[in-house]
Amino acid sequence: MSENGRIHTVLGEIEPSTLGRTLMHEHVFCDIYRVTGRLNEVLNDEALAVEELAALRHAGGAALVEVTTPDLGRDPQALRRVAQKTKLNIVMGTGWYRQPFYPPEIDRLPTKELADVMITELTVGVEGTGIRAGIIGEIGINSDYATAQEERVLRAAARAQKATGAPLTTHASMYPVGLLQLEILRDEDTDLSRVIIGHCDTYLDQSYHLAILEAGAYVQFDTVGRNHMNPDSRRASALVELVRLGWKRKLLLSSDRCHRSDLRAFGGLGYGYVFTRFFDMLRAEGIDDETLNTITVDNPRRALAW
């Protein structure tokens, strides 16, 4: 984080010191349904979003990073309205998600032009709105290898990161593909200290996590509450071990709400779960409040400022 760094929210720039406790990988609006055909995988109810985010406020949260990309149904103007109504600091993403969701221009545009789209959204704003993205991503790999298109998008994202200094957050789920992402990013001379490898808690191999950390990137446990991917007891133990090994300043947390069934209105855990029940699990494992503040207040400030 530079001395002059700011955090870029959908309501404008803020000083890092005013960010507050932050979820680093969430979705307020998204449309996975159009690819999967599963009705549970669409979030498009603005009034409900405002109601649901009240739980985040109640749990002590003040901010979230909304990593829905345009091909996943991003809605900048709706995000701005939600931020105004909830008084939350919302940081919006830019880029493209992963292969099944890509629009035709991924195959048609040169890598430089893909990068230019992201750079414009980061520095000027999304066309027609003036609303600036504050982070690149989530940039994904769909499986355990990168397709040619996914590599092109990741290289474009790297170039946008290098041009702006903005943080870059990834989707690397169920396989240790974060290392492949870092390899591609390193080849583009990316500042890996500005990179967040997502969904690390879906692949709970400590050697994987340590390789990411030793490369200089952040390890993000961001599917908290998704016990079908890993029990939270395993997540908590893995996170605590990384803290004990001295890595607390490079760890981030979130819950990746992206299904209707994630919302409290439909019986889900909601946006407040990380800062309530999961915090309690971490405290039971010996993590103190100072460390929790480092991971969810200090680290997001540093990661998001540019």
C-alpha cells in the first residue's frame, strides 16, 4: 500500500483507515443460472440484498468486496444504490470470470484490448456510469488447468494490475491451480504482493498455502460456511496453523455468498456468519481478537489500497 493509496468504492475513494471490518470475496448480485440452469444461482433482488446486508452490519462488518464480473451479471448502479442504503463500503470488481461464462469478445479482442477495458473501469469507470472498479477479478480457472482463453484473461488482468497498481483477486477452486495462476502472473512481471489467491479453503493442503504465501501473495479462505466443500472445523484449524507459522498479515476471510440458499431469507447463513460463528470457532482454537482484527481490518486495508 502506497502512502497515497486510496480504496476505490462504488461511492468514490475513501481513506484506508475508514474501511472497517471487511469481507473480501462476496456477491450481492450475480447470475450463475444462465450457465448452470439452476434457479438457486441467481441474485437479482435489490430490496432483499439491502435486508440481507443488515446482518453484516449487525455482525460488525463495514465493507465487502463484490467480485461479480460483467459476464457473471455485475450491476454497478444497483451496487451504488445498495451502498447508499446500507452505508457499507462496497468495492466492485472488473474483468471476466472463467471459461463457461466468457462473452465472445474474449476470443476476438487482443490481450492488450482486454487489459485496456479493465484499466478504463479502474481509472475512469464503467461505461455510462462513472462508477469505478476497485479490484481486478474475480479472475478464474474453471478446472485444474487453464484454457487458452483463461490464460489470455489472466495475462490481461496482470497487465491491468501492472498499469494501475490495483489488487488482483482470483478464483482457484477445489484444485491447487493458484500456483498456476501465480506462474502466469509472474511471467507477466506482476507484483505478487498485490495478488489474492481465492478459495484456498477448498483445497486444504498446507504446502499449497505456504507456496502461495512464500511467493508473496495473499491466501484467502473465502468459502466459510460451505461445509459441503470443507467443514468449517477443518477451515478453522488450517487457518490457525498458518497464523501460528507467522502468516497472519497475509490471510484474508470471506464467505462467497452467491446462491439464494446462502441468504437468511431462504434459511442460509447470510453475510454475517464469518464475523460471528466462524470468529467463535477461531477463538475456540486460540486466536485472539487482535489477530482477528489483523486479518479482517488491517489486511483488507493494505490489500485494497492503491
